[in-house]
Amino acid sequence: MRLDTEFIKLPFLYDVEQLQKEVAQFSDSMWIPHPLGFAGNLSIPLISMNGEINDAMCGPMKVTPALQQSPYIKQVIAQLGNVCGRSRLMRLEPGAEVPRHSDLNYHWHKHIRIHIPIFTDPQVDFWCADKKVNMAAGECWIFDTFKSHIVENKSQKTRIHLVIDGYGSPDFWRVVDQSEKPFAKDSLSSIKPEFVTFQPNSAFEIKTERYNAPIVLNPGEIEGLALNLIVDAKNNPQNSSADIHSCEQILRFFCYRWREIWALHGSSPSSWRYYRQALESLKVDAQNIKGKIMLASNGGDIMFPLFGHIINNAVNSHLYEDYQKMTQNITLSESSFVVTDTPVDVNDSVHSKPKQAKMHRNDICYCGSGKRYKHCHGQ
């Protein structure tokens, strides 16, 4: 996620001894390789798609058994108050590095990444653009993932961070606004951090993402993503006006096409082929600007976020069945969009029809499944 500065240090301090104790319970066999094969990079999933051992960034997220047996880590995640996406313990072996890269997938357009060091060393350097920090054990940091970044473990020790992904709640962003920004001109300083004491006898609820990537991006979001790229490109004076104009025309007419399809079909399964055709056409047209337009924000080719934010992630049909299952299991108290002639008792079971509501065989079922009543709860 883009921030107004490279690094932000949140005013929290965690019990390092307890964190290290909980990490020590995991055997080497539980650490899985980095999905891109980065040498010396390993992780243990704590929140993952369906609570399984994977690195998926979208889909219904659930707590894994590893997190269930880590009470203080669970407390730390819950205390931050976010609806959490994929979250992990991330290990960097002595002498290893996280290669320089920018996070340009759709997941990173609005997700923030929180780092809490558990095992570290002064010789572990975290770079974002041209700024460097050493994150001390027990601290809490976020950084601009859109800018290029690299982590170097120059020490002889294993570095392990608790890494939490999420959108950030309103309360979380209020805290961020009052946090230390080491490289910002208006940075607050000398903020005394709140020490988060381990509460072993308390129960903490973690909210996890259920819907984090739409089946089809709606026209408004498509246009917003395109506009962000155009503005970023225009802010780089090294780009020629002719190339900017060409890029703007390509994206403008793609957005027109997307809105046309949406107006006719919405996000129904029958529409997916039309959206994919539009994306294939965009892919072909974009070859005309490949290597010609560099972004002001991170110096990278506009093609990378164009593919990461739009072309590769604008249609997520693989999530359709998961989302349908969750919709079918939704409780009436969550179904505020259901309209009946009489009030609905929110304590009714999902398997109970709203009191005194008349349902006809061909009506859309009250449960929110999207099916006709005769094929759903009217069977």
C-alpha cells in the first residue's frame, strides 16, 4: 500500500520473551519455503485461505492451528483491531536477503503490512526506496510496499518477524496518524510506546477476511486503478507527453468497455468471458507503451502494476464457489438487504423462513444464496 512516507513506527511495544517462547515451539519441519523460491526465506502460516498451509492472498481467511496454539501472538494480532488477511511468521536465514522488489499485486493496492520483529539483530537492514531502518525486537512497523524494498540479514543470526496483512480499521489509522514517521518532515518524535502485557487468561477474537477480492472488479474501481497509474506517470517529468497520451487513451477506452459489459451483465458467470476478452485486448494494446512510461512513485515500468492491479486480477472466478458457500450460510441477522412485508426476527435460524413473509416458488430465496426459492429453502 502507498503511504506518504517510507516507514512508520507505531507506538506499541510487545513482550519479546513471550513471543520468542511461542515461536520456539515450532519445529523446523513446519517452516515452508517462500512461494517465489527466495533462498533462506521461510514462513509459518498463521492466517491463511481456509486455515490451511498455503500462501494464497485472496479467498476466505481463517486462523491456522499454529496460531491457535500461540496465545500471545493471537492477542497481539487481535489487539491491533484489524480484519486480517494472510499473516505469517517470516524467517530470514543468516546471510540471506529478501530481494529488491515492489508489491504490485491487486492485494497490495489497499492492504497494509505490519512487521513485529521477534528475533533480529542490529545487522538486519530493512530498505524502502533509499531509506533504511533497523527494526528492533518487540517494535511495530509499517512501510510503503509500493516502493521498491529489500531486507538484508548481514548477521549470523536467524531473523523472524510476525507479519500481519490487513486493510486497517479506522481506529488503526487514527493510531498511524499519531505515530512516528522517521523520514517525514512533520514526524512526531519521543512517543512513549504502549507495552502490551501478555494476558494468558483472556480470550481474544481475531477478525479474518471473508471477501477480499471481488469476482469481477466493478467499473468504479477499475477506473480508480487506471487513474492512479496515469497520475503517477504524469508526475514523472521524464515521460514524454505523447507516450502519456497514448497510455491514457488505451486505459480510457478500456474503462469504457468495462463499464459497457458491467451495464449489460454485472458480475454474473455468463459475463466472465466478455471481461476476459477485454483484458486480453488491453494486454495487446499495452505492448505499445511497454518500456516507455516509468512511474514517479517507484521508478518502475507502468506495465508491472497494470498487470498486477488490473490485467491479472480483475476477474477472480476461482473464488466464486467459496463466496457462494459463504452466502448460503449467511445468518438472517447479516441479511439486512432482505426486504419483507413484515419485520424479520433476527434470531431466526438461517433455515427458518422470515415470519409471515410470503415466498413464491420463483422468488429469489430469502437466505441470500441468489437461487430461486424452489431450488433452495423451498425444496
